[in-house]
Amino acid sequence: MGGSLGQRCLAEFVGTYVLVVCIAGGVVFTDRSTGGALGVDLVASLALGLGVLGAIYAFGDLSGAYFNPAITVGGWLAGRLPGRDAVAYILAQLGGAITAAGFVAGVAYGNAAMFAGAQHSAIASQGYAGNGSPYSVAMGSVFLFEVALTFVLVFVVLLSTRRDASAKNLAPVGIALTLAMTNLIGIPIDGASVNPARSFGPALVAAIWPGSRWAIQQDWIFWFAPIVGGILAALLERALRTAPTG
């Protein structure tokens, strides 16, 4: 990583902005009448994977391309990021996610049906059964899913970006494909978070609409579960480290 902390935080802001625009825009802007729910899931997951792939290649050498508080916590526990930098990164990631959600809402405002869909989904935010949420999976199952899939994502990030990784230059491809996979599996379950910033930005912006406040009320689980998954991944990565030779 290079550059000042301010430059690295700006990279995290922009990278997270790209991530949230791709996934939230992929859901909100895609016409369900043409491809149905499966078509929306495919478009959103593909847009997310491609967008994140480009952002990692663009910002990886500058900030490490975390774009996710769960990955940031994992990186801190793995000894790759000082605590002060981790806090600054997370604040930048939240700013990028909020800005992206506002952008998606602003574009959707130009079409009545699209805007209604954005409100209904809380700008493609996440949720579990009850409290006005459009999702029907119980809270416990959502928690388990978010822990398990965030664990997979953070574990792939930490192992593929090790200094001694044999295919380190291809790490962005593996990370982007893993993230796309989590969304292909998870969008029908809870909207697929695996990233507290990705959930918080849309939920916060959508809270301006009374019928969409379920998202911010349920957002706690999309902080707690992904960070638990990130911690578990960091602990396993440390356990798998090999002792230096020579």
C-alpha cells in the first residue's frame, strides 16, 4: 500500500461507492418484467463482480482495496492494517456506501415504477422475516448465512493476497468471483450483504421513506454477523500461516 492515509481513505470511499452502485443499481435498475427475479439476481451479481474486479485492480496497490468493514476488521486482526487506519477505512467505506445509495435513489426517481421498486426494496438493502421486510427467511437463518458466507469471502481475500501467494496477481479475479457467488446464493435469502457498509448505506438513505424503515431497524444483524465471519476468517488465516524457513 502507498500514499497518505487521506489518499487511501479516498480510495476506500470510491471503491465502496463503486461496489454499492453496482449491486444496488443492478437490483433497482433491472426490469423484473423481462427476466424475472432470477434475471435480476444474475445481473446484479455480475455487475457487482465486474465492478469490484475493476476497483480492486484500480485501488489495490494504494489502499489494499478492502471496501468492506468485515474485510477491514479481518485485515486488522491479521496484522495487515493498523487499528487507526482500520477505523478511518471503515468511516470512508460508510461514506462511499451512503453516497452510492443516494445516487441510485436519485436515478430511480426519474421513473415512477423504478422509484417504487427502490422504496419497496429499501434501495436493495437486506432484511429478514417480519417488521415490514419483503424477505421471508427467519432471523436465525439469515445470521447463519451472513456469518458463513462472509467467512468464505474474507478467508479468500486474506489467503489470496498473502505475500507468498503463488497467484497473487490473479487475487482480484478470485475475490470478485467469490463475491459474485455470495450474491447469487444470498440475494433470494436476505438480499446478500456480507458487507456492513453495503447494507448500511441503502438502509440509511431509505429511512427517509416510512415504509422502508424496516431496513435500518434490521441493519444491526448485517453489522454483527459479517464481522463475526470476518473475525473467524482472520483467526483461521493466522492458524494456517507457515513458519518462515531459512
